[in-house]
Amino acid sequence: MRTETPVAVRLADYTPYPFSIDEVRLEFRLDPAATQVRATMKVTPAGSGPMRLDGEALTLKSIRLAAEGSALSILPPSDYALDDHGLTLTAPPSGPFTLETVVEISPEKNTALSGLYISGGRFCTQCEAIGFRRITYYPDRPDVMSSFRVRIEAEKAKYPHLLSNGTPGEAGDLESGWHFAEWDDPHKKPAYLFALCAGEYDVLRDSFTTASGAPVDLGIYVDKGEAARAAWAMDSLKRSMRWDEEAYGREYDLGVFNIVAVRDFNFGAMENKGLNIFNSAYVLADEATATDLDFEAIESIVAHEYFHNWTGNRITCRDWFQLCLKEGLTVFRDQNFSADMRSRPVQRIKDVIKLRARQFAEDAGPLAHSVRPDNYAAIDNLYTATVYEKGSELIGMLRRQIGSQDFRKGMDLYFERHDGQAVTIEDFYACFEAATGQDFAQFRRWYAQAGTPEITVEESWDAASSTLTVKLSQYTRPTHGQPVKKPVPVPLLSALLDGKGGHVAATDRAAEPFLYVLDTEQAEMVFRLPAGSARPLVSLNRDFSAPVRLKRALSRDERLALVRAETDPFNTWDGLQTLIKEEILTLADGSQTSPDTALVGAIGQAVRGAMGDPAFAALLTRLPDVGELFLEREPADPVALSAARRKLQAAIAAELAPEISETLAKASPAPYNPGAEQASIRALRSAFIMLLGGRGDAAGTLLDLYRNAPNMTEQLSALRALTVSAGAGKEEALADFEARWKQNALVMDKWFSVQAGLGTAEDVRRLIAHPDFDLRNPNRVRSVVAAFAMQNLAAFHAPDGSGYRAVEETILAADKANPALGARLMTAFEQWRLLEPKAGAEAEGCLKRLVAAGLSPNAMDIASRALDG
Ligand code: ARG
Ligand code: ZN
């Protein structure tokens, strides 16, 4: 494979497509080796000039054209030109015409899993962002919307179910054991929302009645024998449909909604109109095979894809630069759905953990880019934490600043104004400007500037006048191509605390929390208190109201006092996290050898005080991942950080020993229910099991917990804890787990990922050589390579380079077959410049070897940015 850095596409170069595709009919004759696709388009030119159609890995069989009123006739080769990326009609008619192409494609040779491919013996598609061009010649861009009619023909015995978007039409038998089905999608859509699935499935069926009384048939298509495991996904789907009606007034708009579960899938799931396609990991679950976190992920991803029906499908993106228009907004919607289904503060904390771990890291490294970038080299590499998670934070800030009523008004206007269109971020904000009369020009800088703003806070108290002054300043570090940043509006939800669990009023301000928007480089909040008042404590960025890094020079005691005084659950948790981070850093750099007893005691006290809200208590026991600590001090020494982290974990386990034994002596809730209440109890049980693993003297207890675990949540926690403790019982449990779950690929992914995430480079080599390691299955590759490279940083970034060498060849091989997967694995190197010099040099060497060996354009885009940046 030749390595070449792809040429950047620029937002500034956007021009509308000069033709409209009024209608498209697709006819498929499915065959794994040679599928034939006939595409017939009704075209109306909107200008003059050539017509460009995208196409990749297609074999053109015939091309015919008919001007209006005449019959199709073969297009002479002089009237079109073919190249590796498409087809150009050099002089198309100036009036309406019909174009028909017939191409042949080979789904079984499609290892990139983009376009039409085979998974588990069935046909399926993935077209976002640019997979449709691997199915037929077409203007494969989101602003070209058309109505699609589809006919599928296939061998009936092998492919009894034939599915596409929209609603089913005619179906029936054909000669020699073949059959056909037609599907009609009345809603105009871009090609990236096209989907086709064909094969033999079991189907879980249900129904839903919309608020206005329209019936919807629901179906979830899964592997034979798995229908019962789709029950939670179905339940989540129905709750999502209801929630979108209640929260946004959005009803479903077709009589059919289908989901198909696919074993080999590059991403989580895909929102194709009326036919969502899911990675089977996000469909199939029961108590024996899935953890509560799996159930939670299914609930949120089912919701996410369903919510795209309005934010993404009915209103789509004009171009891929606008990706956050649908993704950031839809993540915001699914996070709020989850918060309504479960605990809002717990959901907020989990969202922030993910944001910090992935997005802050991205923003601090060579892959930093703005939420709406103005150029890209490979569109697949733009499906990032920045576009998704930071994109969601921006919507959250918008809503916080204008209030939920005005937010709803703006959203209503957006749906009304732009239904059926492909639009931009500017169009979206124009709706909020119209609804509120406010100007969002400065706010929109958040979309254009990469990097995480740092907010420095300095307080001073003047006892004589009882005046508290809080100086705030903002600074965003330069990122690649953006040396100077302008100030953005930072909405800080704040409160003055009295230290006894209450709020303090200033002379001109009530005691309630208030929103302060810092929109300049520097500003001061001044609070005058009644004469003789005690100095209040300041609670800032409550509920993580802005996605920023707060810099506050507080002593350990001051932070502890603030944690005790807090009235905001997010800040209670975050205050402890900050202390824990500082403690791990201190232990890692050797300036302190054992964990501070006051801090460990405070954590214990906080956990004991939160036992009534077990999911929250579980989060209080959490230690930040090593990767999060990279951002706190340079150079980063993952080996030392990981050792320090374990020390602190052991101390917390000792502090909480009585609570741990008491909690684990109780039976797990039965009968099992995946809902929030029980999941919360199991979250604490799991957190305690993990703490036991940190103690190093609990192998017997852990093995008992493993053997008697009544559900996968606790079974897996015990397995992880045994693997961490690396003592007796580890091998026995791993062998038992493998024997028990050998036949279930999704469960085996957990077995692989526990070992890769917690073991050594040697373990990873062994896992890669395991007969069940499958380079063609992205879930399996991620469960080994991504688990190792992204979660097991002390081993991956080993100073002798052994971690890099253990996965290097596998990354190359994965990339050769599947560039989207290869590029994703390459992002593990995004933080390499922060590493201590030995690991840093090894990382650079590995990156250079990968580049020299030849990467796909997608992976090369990541590697070259990582090396330049
Ligand atoms: N739109 C899908 C979702 O977030 C993800 C598609 C991912 N595609 C890609 N090329 N990365 O719901
Ligand atoms: Zn999405």
C-alpha cells in the first residue's frame, strides 16, 4: 500500500451541487462475490457544466441516458470520463434527464466495512460518511437529498429477510429460488442515510403508537436464537420515542422502524432512515452476558440513533464540516434522556469523566481541532470526541444561558424552518437569535477555536469591608494552526457557601446559585457581604456548566473545606477528584511516599455519607485514569503514575474495609432488573470489588465472588479485580471464564479486554496469537489493541518500547484491511509528546516505522499530524 497524505478539503470551498436528483431508484441483485446495482436517477440541472458522480471500487457495466421525453440509450464513451474516484458526464443535457448506471461490486471482498459488505453471512451497509460511493455512482454528499425507491433481489433460502429504508412495498418470489422486496422512503434523504440488510435473522417485534395516534411497527433483527437478548434495546427504543415527543414535541414519521444488529461494525451504530444498523454489542444484553454498563450504553445509543431521526435525518448537514450540527446536538439529547431515565447528577459526572478523558486529551495534543473545523484530510477521522462530546457541551452552555424555555423555542423554530433541508451551524444559531433576540456571534467562537480554555481563579477577602473579590481570567493555549485565541463566553454557575451546607447572600445578591458569564480575558466578581460576615467559600462551575479547566491555587485543607461545604453534587465529586489527582501526582513524583491520611479519611467519610445513593458513592471511590493525569504534569511518567494510583487505591480499600465487607456480604438484588435503581446498587458493589483487587490480600474473597456472581456485572468486576491483583485465583478465573463463554463473541470480547487492559505486553502478544483473535472483527481488535493502548498506559508506554512493539504489526494489518479501524487505533499515539523521554523516543520510533511500512490515507492522516504537531 502506498502512503500518501490526502489533500485537505476546505469549508471555504463549498459550492452547491449544480444538479438536483429528484428521484433515485436502486435495484440490487445480491451476490457476495458479484452484486449488481442498477441506479436510475431523475436529474434536473440547476446550471450548466459537467456532472460529477462519486464512485469507488465499482466496476461500471453500462451507462445509459435519456433526455426528457426520449428513451434510454447507451452513452458513448466520449460523453463521460472514469477515474479512481468517480465518473464525470462531460456534457449532460441542459434540461431534465434520466441517468441509469449498472455497476458490479464485491461485498465479500469489502474488508473496509464501508459500503455494502458481508458480516456473519448477511449483507449489510455502512454509508456515513462516504460509503455510498462504494455502492453506486452518485453525488455522495449530504446536501444532495432525494427520494429513494429500492428493489432487492436475492436467493430466498439464504436471505429470507430483505430490508431497506422507509416502508415495505411489493414483495414476492422470482425464478430459481430467488425472491424480491421493494422499499419506498417518502422522505428525501442524503445518500449517507441509505441502508440495506439481507439475510436470515430472528426478529423481536413490538409496536408503538405516536402521540397523535399513528401506529409504528418496530422490529429488531438479530442472529438466530438471540431475539430475547434484544428486549432491553426494544424497551429503550420505546422510551426514546416517547421522550422525544415529550421533551421536543417530535414524533416518529413512518409506519416502520427497524434495527439490525451486525457483528462486524466499525462504529457503535448508524441512524439510517427507518433502518438503524447497530454493532451487535449495543443491541444484545441479558443479565448473564451483559454488565449494567452495557445496558446503560444500549439505552443511550438506541436513543442517540433514534433522536437522529429529527436531528440528522429530517434536518441534515450541508457538508461534513457541519457534523457537530447533528452529532453534538444528538449527544446532548441522548445525555439528557439518560439523565431523565437515571440520576441526573450521576449522568453528569459520567459525561464529564468521558469528556475529560477523551476530549480534553484530544484538545491538548496534536489532533486538536475545533468543533466545526474548517478543513479535513479524511472525513472518517472527524468523528471525534471534540465533535461529539464538546459539541454537546456547547449546546448545554447555550441552553444554560438562554434558559430551557427559550431553548425549546429555538429548537421548535429550527424544526419548523429547516425541516427537509441540509443546513449549517449558522442556520441553527439564527433560529436561537430569532427566538431570543440575542446575538451569538461571540458564542460561536466556541465552534471555531480548538483547545480547552483554562480559567484561573484568584480570591481575596477584605475583612474590614466584608468584601470578597474573585478575579477570573481565561486563556486557551495555542493549537496547531491557531496561535492566538480570542476570549469565549464561559458560563460559570456559581454560589457562595457558608461551610455548613448552606448558601450565603451578598448585599446585592440573593443566596441562590447564579450564572456568571466570563466573556473577556479578565474580569472580577465582587461580593459585598453584611458587615461582620465570615469569609464565604466560592463554588464555581457547578454542574460543570462550562467545559473548561479551572486553575485554583488552593491548599489541600482549603480544598477539603470546600468539598465539605459544597451543595452541588458534581462539585462535591469533582473537588475530591482534584484532591485525588494531586495526591497521585505527589506520590508519583516521589515527594511523598504514602497517601495522606486526612485525604483518605475524607474520601471514606464522603463515601459513607453517600451510601444512600450507591451510584454516587461508587463514583466517589473512583480514581482518575492514568491518561487524565497526563494533562496535569509534564513529562508524564505512566509507570510511576500507575504505581501511585495503586497505592492510593489500596489505602482507600483499607479505609473502607468495614463498608466493603458489609456491602459484599449482602446478596445482590434479585430478581435482576437492568433499571437505574438496581444498577446503582451493583455499581457500588462493583466499585468495592475493584477496591478489594487493589488490596493484594483478597484473592480468596475475590475468587468466591467470581464463582458466585449472580450476574455478568459482578462476575466481570471480580474477574477484573483478580486480574489486577495478579495473585492466586487469576488464572483459574480466566480459564473458567473462557470455558464458560467461548461460544459468545461479545462476552469473549470482555475476556480479551480485561487481560489487554490490565496485563503486560506479553499477555497482549498471547491474546493476539489466540485462535479467537480475529483481525476482521473490529470489536475483537479493539478489545485487545485499543484496550491495551488506550487503557493500559503504563504497559503500552513502557520505557523500553515493548508495549508499542507488541501491537505494531497488528495495527498495520488491521489498517490494511480496514482503514477506519487502523486510523482509530493510531489515535492511541495522540499524547506521545507528553511522555517521559524514554517512552517518548520509543513512541516516535514506532510511529515512524508505521509510516514507513505504509499506512492507509486515514491512518496516515493521524500519524502525520501526531508527528508534526
Ligand atoms: N452517525 C453515527 C452516529 O454517531 C456514526 C457514524 C460513524 N461514521 C464514521 N465514518 N465514523 O450515530
Ligand atoms: Zn450520532
